[in-house]
Amino acid sequence: VDPIAATLTEPLGVAINTFFAAHLTAEGNLVIIGLGIQGILCAALARHYGAGTVICIGSKPGTARNARREAAAHEMGADAVLYSADPEYKRSIADLTAGRVDAVIVTSPPQTLPAALEVAGYGAPVVTIGVDMGDRSCVTLDVDRLIFNKNSIIPVFAEPARMFPLSLKLIRNKVIDTDKLITHRFPIASPSALKDLFANDLGVIKAVMVTEAYAR
């Protein structure tokens, strides 16, 4: 495996754990909240493993970053990309899935978990991997809905290397096209470049710190 491509081994391992935790059945409809690398990887896995309709939810359109991530999500397996800034996005989910959402994956911050429960279908698991290291780690949930709709919340965190062999196999076989996801490289001698990448709207999906030999 190319060393640059191999930098996605661990992130993909997390996505594999997350996707498998959803227990999505064949042709099951999946909603993924979050349009970052984890959301896009989960969309690719869902398509590879025979999902039905796959919908990714971003926060709002209009940035170079989200435009690039939206394009990548479509290329990697999403049937639709919607934005929570659109007041009609939940209705669009219902229309696209014929009212049946079989699982929800939350790769965005905890504050989006209540919305995930609102779109989850009857009995659908909600798998969440988004964290917040500040005060927004606490959210308010409608427990009545959680109980009566028979939903479950399944937290997933990190990857202990158990899925690394499968990650490498999927990368090697181009099931996961890393060229569509690794958008920026910057030399290890210029760590400030990382800050510049995210301080400016440069359409980053995944940035990789590299030695001089791979800086081009």
C-alpha cells in the first residue's frame, strides 16, 4: 500500500467499527450526520456492503470545503447530500427513504444527536462517534421517543487496530479511493501549514503531514 494512502488505515478502521455497529441489513436505508472524513468513509462502506439509500447530512452549503466533501460523498457512495441548515431537510430524508430510516450514524458533534433520533425509524440504532471536549458534550434527549420508537444509542470510539487488516485490504483493492479523500499534503518541517489549511477555506477533506520526499 502506498504510504500516503496508508495514512487512512486508522480512520478507516474507526469507520468500519462505526458502520458495523449500526447492524445495517442488506438494502437498509442509512442516514449519516456529518460530512467529514468519517461520514464519507461510512458512506463508502455502506455502498460496498449493500445498503439501500445512503444520505449524508452536512451543516450548511456555501463553502469550498463542504462543496468538495459533498462531491466526494457522492463519488464514494452517497445517494444524496443534504444540509441541516435547510428547514426541509428532514422531510427530504423521509421522501428519499420512503419514510424508512433503518440506521443513523452520527459523526458530527453531540449537539446533533437529538436530530438523529428525530429522523431514526422505528427500532433503528443510532451510532454516535462525535465528541466535544468542551461544554457542548451534554445534550438533552427525548427519552419518551427513544423508548416508544425502540431506538438504541450505540457509542463507538477509537480503533484498537483490530480492523487494520480489513482497512488495508479495502484501500489496496481501491474499494476506498484514497485519492478522492487525501486532498492536501504539507511538509513536516512546516507545521504552521496545518493551521493555515483549516484557517482558510481551502476545500480540505484530509490533510497529511509528510517528509520532504512526499511533499510534492
